[in-house]
Amino acid sequence: MSAPGLLLVVAVAVLYSGGFYLLLQRSLMRVVLGIVMLGHAANLSLMLTDEAITLPPLLGGPQGEISDPLPQAMALTAIVITFGVTTFLLALAYRVWLGDNNDEVPDDLEDRRIGRLREPEDSS
Amino acid sequence: MNLMIAVPFVVPLLGAALALLLRRSPRAQRVSSAVTLAVVVAGATLLLDTTAGGAVAVTQAGGWDAPLGITLVVDPLSALLLLVSSVVLLLVLLYAVGQDISGLSRAMPQVFHPIYLVLTAGVCLSFMAGDLFNLFVGFEIMLTASYALITQALTRERVRASMIYTVVSLTSSILFLTGIALVYALTGTVNLADVAEKLGGAPPELRAVLALLFLVVFGIKAAIVPMHFWLPDSYPVAITRISAIFAALLTKVAVYAIIRTQTLLFAGDDISSVMLWIAIATMVVGILGALVQDDINRIMSFVLVSHIGFMIFGLALNTVAGIAGVLYYLVHHIVVQATMFLVNGLVRQYVGHTSLRSIRGLTAVSPVLALFFFLPALSLAGMPPMSGFVAKVALFEAGAQAGGWLVWTALVAGVLTSLLTLMAIFRVWVRAFWGTPLPDMLEARAELRRGPDVAGRRVMAVTTGAMVGAGIAVTVGAGPLLEIAFTAAEDLLDGDAYIEAVMEGAT
């Protein structure tokens, strides 16, 4: 595998693991950052599908050879989608912060309440 | 080029643009949205007619031929789901219009109408997409619309729920994208028919990995155990019309995607034992969750999770009878689940919430409401002669034919789940519908009767009644529906008709 290809593989691995780690954190800001990293990871793996990634796109090199445009088109679409949704997530995280004055992911209150329903019976 | 196929996708998008333009005049907006969805229903009916007998209709949007162009495919399965979904979408829209007229909802109609139609377009595109990337785009259109819809009438609770919902859906979308990248690296194409042909030569281990990855991707969206935690946290919190349409359609679109990918792309791979275990876990965990909840909407959400298990079970059998059973189950479940949530919305009129702790004697407050709850609830629990019973019998029969200890274990789990569903439903029935009504419920009824918003409430009641009627139609029409389901299932397991129809222009 060529050097740029290997570099991409390492980058993808780091982005996926970092992204999932952040996704599992309590702070909403970290969750959003995790999503951003995961989005980059997926887009880079789309790039990885092209073995000739080092070739220029569209206009061609000396022999007129070009890299595969399809993964790039797909990555472009995916970037637009992840970008849009990330903005939305940020807006939501801001609303959570406005409401609660912190950006922690709260416990599931309904579950807690249903868990407590059993307690009076136990104690009596 | 067959223009008819594009109707269920293009018309709602145009309708959404129109609804946006008409936002200053609510009445025109309502009419245009309803007409748009009626056109989609008509288009879907025609498509179902074209695909009768197992024909596959294909159009290459943009004029590029199959492996490169954007392929839209309608086979009997897609056509059936398009029709059922569009009917449910139309009825829920009318219900929402009723709510808006009566002023019972805090949702903003000028926002709701355009986004709802975009959601419709996304759902329809997902059913028709002929390549993986387009399926991804269809999913994204649907999900992005759903992110906006779930935040309607925003409260603190809803902010929290939509955060969970968005993050989980987005994670699954990103995994989907990864799956697409892997498939493209392996085969050099994303066209479903082309991938199906080229995957045949790939190493079986790689194909098994891809099959499992796609099962996880769509499994998150279909809320199969152990990836179901987000659903009962987010769906019940949204406003009635939204939770109705989410519960009815979004998980089912994911189930459709599982059916499509597993039968077409990974036909030769045997992950059926994994799927059977998943089915057992989904059925049992879901229904046990339903038994301890005390909010009707949350109970229904857990029942929804549990019944996804039945669909996975039928698919895992990998026989014509099994898949036909799943397809009928899908149709039944889309209609019945939407009805249950609409009925819960009607309950909310009297008490302002759906918590079992302070609802008593709804039968005395509104006998019609009790009937509207009772019929779909029996169907959901699989009591004869309702459609749920027909669907379950079809699935169990297919299971008994397939045999094997794991299948029998799943069958026992399925019967157990049916009984426990009945128990969950009767818990709701006994606690909410029997007994003497609470005084404030009678007051609420008196106030509603005096209120100036009777027309809107009548629309809500009539559309809920129509949904109950649609549920009964699914029961009465079980014969022809199962016939379509069998044709579709044969098509799915064969696969050649689909591949040939798509690749025709390519050579």
C-alpha cells in the first residue's frame, strides 16, 4: 500500500475510535464533537476506496489518468449532510444548555421514576 | 422512461415547496398538502397495479444507464409499502389538520406541512431506491425531516428526547456510509442489482461482515434489541401526530431496508441464526419493557420494539412463506401502530397526558373512543379474527415448516410475546377504560363539548375512525394482501427478476 493510503488508514482508525469514545461521554459538546469526528472518518473511508487517490481529479495527470470521481461525489454529498445535521445538533445542545444551564446528558427520568414505583411496596 | 415511478418522490417535494409558499394562508396549505398526499396515494395504487404478478418497474433518472445512473425500482414489495405508507401519511395529516383547527396542538402548522411532505418524499425514495447511496440519501431526507418534526412544540423534555434521537440516528447514518464505502471498495459499484451480481465472487467472510454491518446499521433504525434503547425514550415524547407517523413508518422503512439488503445482496450468506437470536431477544425484551411502563405511549413504544422481533423472525427463516408473513405483518403493523398513537392523542384531550396513574373510566367518558382503542388493540395482541392474528399465524406456520430447534425456540418466544402483549393491552384497558371516570375528566368532556372547536375534534375522530377502518380492511383483505405478499416474497428470494429489470439497459 502506498504511503498516502497507509496514512489515510491510520487517520480513519484514529477518527473512528476517537469519535466513538467522545460519543459515549456525558457532555453534549463532546458528543457533538464525536459525531463530527465520525463523519470525517466515514468520508475518509469513502476516499480510501479509490486506489488511485493520489492522482488529480477531473483534469488528469501526464497520461490523462484521473482518480475515481464517484467516491468524491459521494463524500461531497455526505459532507453536506453531516454538516447540516451537526449545525442542528449544536442548536439543540444550545437549547439544552439554555434549559438546564449545563450540557450534561441527563438520566432518563421516566426510567428512574418507574424504578422507584416498586420501592414503597418493598419497605412496607 | 417510466415517469410514473417518480411520482411518489417528486410530487411530495413539489408539494412541500408549495406548502412553504402558502404558509400565510393555513386553509390553502391544508388543502394543498392533502391533495399532494392524495396524488401520492393514487400514484402508489397505479404502481401496485403495474407490478401485479411480480413485474418490476424501473426508471433511470437522469438518463444514465444502470450501474452509473440513479435507478428507481418498484417491485411488488415497494409498491405495497408505498401504498400503505401513503394512505397512513394522508390520514395522519388529516388528523393533524383536525388538531390544528381545534387549536389543541402547539405545533406550528406553517412549519409542519412542508417538513411532513419532505418526510413523505424521503420515505418513498427509500422504498424505491435502486442503489445503496440513493437509499442513504432517501434515509437522510426522511431523518433530517424527522429531526425537525420531533422538535415541534419544543419543551425541555422534547429537547432531551430529540438530542438522543438525532445522535443515535446520525451514528447509524455514519455507519451506513462506512458500509457503502466498504461495498464500493469491494465491488466498484453501489447499484443494488450490480452489487448483488458482483458480491457473488467475493470471499464469504467479507460478505458476512458486510451483511452484519448492514444489519447493525438498519437494526439501529429499526430498534432491534440490543439497539432499541433510544426508541421508547424519544417517540412517546413527541406530539401525537409525529409519534404516530414515526412509530408507524420510520422503523418499518428500516425493516424494509433489512429485507432488501439481506435478500438481494446477501442471499447466499447464512446469518439467519444470528437473526433468530436477535428476533427472540427483541420480542421478549420489548414486551417485558411494555409490562412495567405506566404511560400508554411508552407501553405502545415498547410493544413496537417487541413486534419488530416478529418481522426479523420471519426474515431469518429465509423462505417464501416466512418473508410473505413478514410483508403482511409490516402492512398490519404500520396501520395498527399508527391507530394506537392517534387514539392516545384522543385520550390526551380528556386528561392532558397518557399516564395510567390518573386515567379511569374512559369507556364511560367516550364509548366511541373505547371502541377505537379496543379494535386495533386486539389486532395488536393477535386476537382472532383481527389482522394481527392472521399475520402471526402466517409467520408461525412458516416457522413450523422450516423447523429446527432454534426456530422452535423463537416460535415459543413469539407465542409468549403474543400472550404478554395481550396482558400489556389489558392492563391499559382495565386501568384506563374501566371504572368510574375521574371528576376532572368529566369536566374536560363538558368543556370540550361546549368549546368552539368541535369541527376540528370531529375531523380528528373521523380520521381515527378511518384508521381503525383501514385496520379492519387489512383483516378483511387478508386474502388478496397475502397473495401480493407471496408474489413479492417469491420475487425477493429469486432476485433475478429485479437484477434483470435493472440491468436491462446496461448491456
